[in-house]
Amino acid sequence: ICLMTSSSAATSDAIGVLLADSNRMQAQLLTSALRGHPEFHIITCPMDTVSILHAVTSKLPRIAILSLSTPANALETVMTLRRFHLSHPDIPKVLLVDSCDRDLVVSAFRSGARGIFSITDANLRLLCKCLLRVAAGQIWANTEQLNYVMDLISEVPSLRVLNSQGTSLLTPREEQVVALVAEGLGNRDIARELNLSEHTIKKYLYRIFEKLGISTRVELVLYAVNNGDPRHAEWLAGASRIAPSA
């Protein structure tokens, strides 16, 4: 059951904010703190998908805050964020955390977050600024968090190809070649991405075809779709630290 609260000074043009937090005391403190800001109208509910969707059905908010209670609940919180985003992609979402690492930042933004706010490093005024900015269509992230996202964008994708026993069939560099082929890149573009020659890429493809028992790029893409396991790359395009060719 959702608890509906709002500022007594709230007006019809106030920004509706959904606060999803399973820590009732923290939710009450945040609600009380935001009560002095008439630009917001606060709706609170527990931090789970059913409660959030019910709250949104009752009253559509302009923005949502999802509070991560403990690091142990990070995966569950991100999954809830993702389900909420799939159901209501137009509602901007802010993840409220005590602290966060690279994996949490990347997972949160991949799952639909438009901002990450650390309650340990900031104050209420900054939180209000965050909500106003995100509600206006902007992104809220600090420099470290933005660097995590930029590093992810610049990574060469890697696709682990497994056999029926779960054993990797290809070398790490071959996995990168497969991932780039699966993205539709030609040999020249793959060579440029990996800072290698086209001839070397052709040699990689020949070995990959031989190992997988296929003969065309179409077969390779289909094989990758059915047997691939995406993972973070270990090397950056054009970087000096290059994987061994073996």
C-alpha cells in the first residue's frame, strides 16, 4: 500500500515525485525535508516493482527516486529499476545511493536511470537541484560516474563463445573480432577498431571459422547470437596495450 504525502503548500503545478524506499524512516525523513519545497509533491511507496507500478497507476509522477538501502540489495534494486523503466520509459529516474562503484553506475544507467545521487556527499538543496534538472530532461552524474560511462562507450566489445560444456572456444582477441562482426563491421572497420591490419583480421576470421566449423560471416553472426556471452572488453581501441595474437 502506497503512502501519499505532500507539502501543504503544494500547488497543481508542483512536480510530482515518486519516492520508492523500503527504509520507512529514511523515506519519512526525505519526505519531511522536501515538504518545505512547494515545487515538489511527494508520493512514497516501498522499493519493489509491484508497489512502484501501483503508485504510478494511482498518480503519474514527473520523476521517480529509487533508493538503494544497502549495497547487498544493489542487484535487486537495479532489476526493479529496469522493470520500472521498461513499463514507464518516459518517467525520468534517479537512483539514490550511499556510495557506488563502477558496476553499479554502469548498470544503473543501462537500466534507465537518468541520474545517480549520493546522499552521503551532498545536502538537501543539491538533491532538489538534481530533481529539477532531471525532471527538465538533463542527466545528473558527477565526474567520476561520467568517466565510468565514457570508458564503457570507448571499450571494444567482446563476445565470449562457449561450447555445450561452457568452455570458451576462442582467444580473447578472437572474441573481440566475433563481437565486431556481430555488430556488422567489415574487415577494414574491424582492423581500424583493433589497430590491426586487414590481413590480420582475415587470418583471425579464418581461424575462427575453422574452430567453429562454419564458413561464412552470416553463419558466424548466427552462431554468436545463439552461443555468445557478452562481457566487458579488456583492451581499448587503438591503445598500446594489445592482446597477444595467440
